[in-house]
Amino acid sequence: MFSKRNFISFVALLSLTSLILACGSTETVEVVKEVEVIKEVPVEKVVTEEKVVEVEVEKVVEVAAPEEDTVDLTWGKKKIEGVFGLRWQGPYRTSAIIDMQGVEEPLFIYKNGTPMEPYTAESWDVSADGKYLNIKIKDGINFNSPKGFETVEFGEFDATDVCWYFNNANPSVNAESTDPNGGDYAAVFGECEVVDSHTLKWELVSPLYFCFPISDFGCLSARMGPQSKKSYDKMGYEWSKSHHVGTGPYIQGACIAGDRCTIHKAGDTHWSGNAGSVDSITQIQVPEVQTRIAMLENGTLDMADMDFKMVPSLLDKGLDFVETMPGSYVNQSIIWSGNLWEEVHARTGEALNPWDAPSYAKDYPWIGDPWQTVYPDKVKYTDTDNPAGMSDMEQARLVRLALSVAIDRNAINKNILNDLGLPIYSEYMGPEYPGWDANRESGCWDVGDIGKGTAAAAPPTKRACVGTEAIMGDGVPWELPNGGGDLALAGELLDKAGYPADSNGK
């Protein structure tokens, strides 16, 4: 057994929580399999009356070779989820096996500056009319069987597995899908069609608005590896719900929700050339953070999840911080989501009747209601609090802007992340993101003919900002002074939006 006490350290992901990984110097153990032969040479004496004859008798004693050392890691988690072998039939949570990774593998990976570097895929292209994604799958990649089922053969990974999984997971194809990434798939893909054993044709949503290129197979974390149709066909629905069958260098072992879960090295070789350097990883549930720290220190744990703000104090304890991704940054945002003003479905033309949505049941200050003037006979309430000459859309924009300006990002960074994070000002845009420019301003725009169903005859045009130019300049700066937290400016914006402070200044 590889000594865990010799490599206590930790890894943290830069977000509201971190992964503490106790790992140390890499040790390679070379094992020479041999049988040691020990020669014992006792002397037997044969006595006669005339002489003594000594005869050497050689005894061969076989000594078993020493057991091969293994590297087995233990990972402390706040909670161990269950195993959801069929993601499209499971709850909106990450399966314990997926959390450890290494069992299932994606079609594409981030490499060489592209998010679409083929991995289990051989190649890809988009049809000339932009309607289909064509993918070829690598030959000779076999599925590995879970622990305890090593004698069961599940065959080769191919196009039928890819289309079977994604068609089941995509709610635009399978309305009963509960796959956590189903919404992301539906935004980009239609039905997947098998062309031959290693070739597939995948319908693309047209027009495609979401996550270029193609979706990166990773937009909003939708980077899951296809699951095995062959194991499902052979073992059935109930077995498949609790077993992951993949092509990765690791296989599923024993897993108990709320207790522990283990993956094991599948073998000494892997199609990718990387069979893994760890023999097994076991996650165990350790809810209390101080218990996880103590177990890291005494060597019971090799790695553990930890609140990120604790990183400095853990370093002081002699644990090591190891980055698991470039920059270690993970985006955490407070956002106002929802495109609530489309009258018809962008793909099907189906009437959406957005004025009937709960968001328009009453006047919410941060939600603009264009239907007050467009279809006053269809709205659920009459908007009476807009300042003279101001639309409800502009009023809602000012309210959202005031809320954003009021958020003190530096205070959040200090109190939650111990000053280890970086403030950002828009979803997926900020320091460490390509294209970031702290001096840039958003400007104000007219949308032109976009969204009216008549193509883009009048493209968006930039115009002077009206109403907020005195306090915000030409639009909103990409980087707010002092990280936001400007309550005075937020108050001015709310005043302009028609929400002045009350007698208590609130």
C-alpha cells in the first residue's frame, strides 16, 4: 500500500468552494516479479562400521514474491451523491462517479487553443448549408466493465452509443429527459442520426444563436461523455441506473450514497496512451470541515473539498496548494436571466404569449414589460409608475443597473474568498477573460429590426445615452470604480427610474 502520509497537500478551485487535494511528490515504484530461491544445504551422515560418508542434499524452498505496491487515494467530500448511471433519467445532480471523472470520456477536449480538439472523436465538420454537424468516431475504443463485472464484454464504443445517449438526453428529442445538461443540448442540437458504425450526422438548430462554435461541447458545463447503449441493451434499465460504463482508464467500484464511492484503474494500458498513475480513488463523506482538515493532517485523507477562503490558513498548516486549471478561476455571478419579450418560438413559430407569464402577473421593477404599450388589452396589470416619457423597459434597465452598481464586489471577495478572487462585472467577462478592456464602455444601442421577424434590414446602431449620461457617461463602464458598492450612484439611478428614497432614506 502506498503511504498516504508521505504526500499530504491540497488543490483548490477558485470559486465559493474549493477542492483540497492532498498530494505530494510523485513516486514511481518499479516491481520486478521474481521467485527467490533459497538453498539450504543440510548434511546427512550415513554411518557404517568402516567409514563415515557425508552426502550433500540440496533443498529448494520457493518464497513468494512481495506484493506489488499500489497507489490508493482517499478524497474527503462534504456529501457523497448517489450513482446516476442514466443521466437522462436521473435527478438534477452530479453522479458520484462523474464527480471523480476518468470513467466516461468526452468526444472533444480543450487542447491546442480549441475547445473542439477531437478525443474519442476522430474528426468533425459542419455541412455547407450549416444545418448538420458530421462526426467520425475513433476505431478500436472499447468499453470497460465495472468492478465485479469484468467478465462481461460490452464491445466497442461507436456512433450508435453517441446518438443513443444524446437523443435520450436532449429534451427537444426526448421530452421526458431530466439530464442536467439537456437544456444546453436542446439549444444547439436536434436529432442525432447514425450514418454508419463510426459516423454520425447531427442536426443543428437553425438559426443558431447559442454558444459558438457549435456549442464547444462545453458551454455551461455540457461536456459530458456519451453513455453506453450496449451495456443498457445487455444489462437492462435497472442495472444501468446504478452503473457507469465508459471508455476511460478507470471503472466504477462500490458506491454507497452518503458514505463512500470508489473508482479503480481499469488496466495497465489505455487507448489514449495514458492508463492513469493511481490505482484507486475513494471518496468518503466527511460533512464537517474541521474533521476534513484533521484527516488531511494525520494522513487519513489525501485530498478534500474545502471553503476557498481557508486556503491561506491551510497553507500555514504545511499543506500545499496545487492549481487544477489555468488561473484557477471559476465564474460565480448574480444575474438577471430571461428573454421575456419574444412573441413566437424562434424555431417553430409557435405562439409563446409571454404576457401570460408569471413574470408579468404584476409590476416587478427590474423586469421590463413591453406589452404595456404593444398589447395593452392583453396585459395583467396597468403600469402607472414610469416617469414621464420613460418606457418600462428603460425603467427596468435603470433598476438592474442600480442593483449592479450597489453590489460591493470587493467586499464579497474579501469576506467570502479572503481576497483571493477577482471582481467581474458581467457574466463570463472580466479580468482573465479574452477581450477584457477595463476602459471600455458598453454604450447605448437601438436594436434596429432584430427580433421583428423580418431579418436584419435595420441593424443595431449605437446612439447617445439619454437620461443617465450625466452620471454614467457613454454607457456602462466594463469595470466599476472600487468594484461597485456605490450606494449614492445606485440611489441616483433609482431616482431616475421613479423609485426615490423614502423618509428613512431607503
